[in-house]
Amino acid sequence: MHITGKDGSSIASVDVWYAVAPPKGGETHWVPGRSARELASAWCGSQGPCVPLEIEQLLRSHPDLVDVVIERAIPEHQIRFDDLRGEPRNADLAVEARDRNGVIAITIEGKADESFDRPVSAVLRSAVERIGADERTGAVRRVLAEKDNYIVRVLGEDVVGVVEVKRVQWYQCEISHLSVDPRAQGAGIGTSLVEDAERRTREMGGRISQRTIRVGNAASEAVFTKRGFVPAALFRNERTGNEVRVYQKVVD
């Protein structure tokens, strides 16, 4: 594994990391205990560039990722996801990896004593204030671009569940990204989200609701079969090498 700057120059030490790819805050953020310096130390320690043990353990913890090999890392790498004005996404560390199926992109956000980014509600409030001051902002467009595809379950101020529903044919919608906070599992949230996804399918004019599940994912299979979904097809995902089964339900 090697670490390079944006210009392709090699980074073999923490000092070179700072010289080639300093954080946006410069020396202010380049101090022990802050994320920029700690990230560099984790990936470029006394022995030179290396993948941190925690990252290796994380990759080995999932059967789909055990064969992933990290080949290159690029600090402070900008990645544009849309055509809106303003700065693109700045990844603290962009990683190029590979497995038997091809290239894999990973981005790492370093956090030490800093919080994660603001909640969506705070981003929208800030955008409204900027619009009121006649300032340009693409925040509202970015947030709202995909909002209609998601159903969110909130408990108090915490998001405890989410599911995506997207039209794939005029008569068919795919359910994906069903997630429930581990602290809220066992309360029927997953089942209720699937029920809402079926309702959303009908509202979109769909006749078939569909979910693709990796064979062996018993928890997910149980949620959908409980709602009346039945196996419709079995095939191998060429990208991951996993066997997957398509479950469908007529919702009309």
C-alpha cells in the first residue's frame, strides 16, 4: 500500500504528509489530538505507510470484504458528486482498494475531538438563512434531491430506522437500504418500514414491490417473508460473488 499526494508524489512520513497534503485549517489543525494529525499518524507511522489494524479488522469482519486489498490512499482528496457550484466533497482520506471483482472506492473521515457534520435539519435552517440574505447555496437542492425515495422512522430526536423505495419499472419498485438502529431492534420497526414501503409503492403507481437479499441473511429474509414476500429468482452477484435471492410481492 502506498500513499500519494494529488500530484502523485509519494508520502512516506507524517511530515511529508503535511507538506504535500496539509489540512484546510493548516497548522491550527495539525496538532496531536486533532483528527488531521492523528489520521496521518495512523496511516503513516514510524514504519512508513500502512493500513491501520482497526481498518484491517473492520474489513475482515464482513464476508463480502475479506478479500479487499487496499492499494493506494490519497489525503485531502476532493470528490465531486453533483454539478452544483461550490466546493466538492473533501475526503480526509480517499482509498483505492481491489478485490477479485475489481476496484473499490473507500473514503475515510477522520474524527478525534471533533463532532460529525450537522444534522440535515441544521443544514436546511442554515440554507434558509443564507437564501434570506441573498447568498447562493445548493444545500436545499442537495438535501431534497433524494428525499422522496426515503422513509424515515424517528423516536424522539433520534433516527431509528430508514428504508429506500425507488421505481425501477413503471409497475415495479425496489426496496433497499432497510436499516434499524441496533438499540431499537426487536420493536417491529423493520416490519413497519416494509409496510410503509409497500404503501409508497402503491402511491407511486407500482404493482410489484421487490427486495434483493443475500442468501443466508436470515434476519432480512424473515422481515420480508413475514410481510408476504415470496422468492422469485436466485442468481449470483458477479460483483461480490454472493448468491442473492429476489423476493417480490404484488401490492395492487
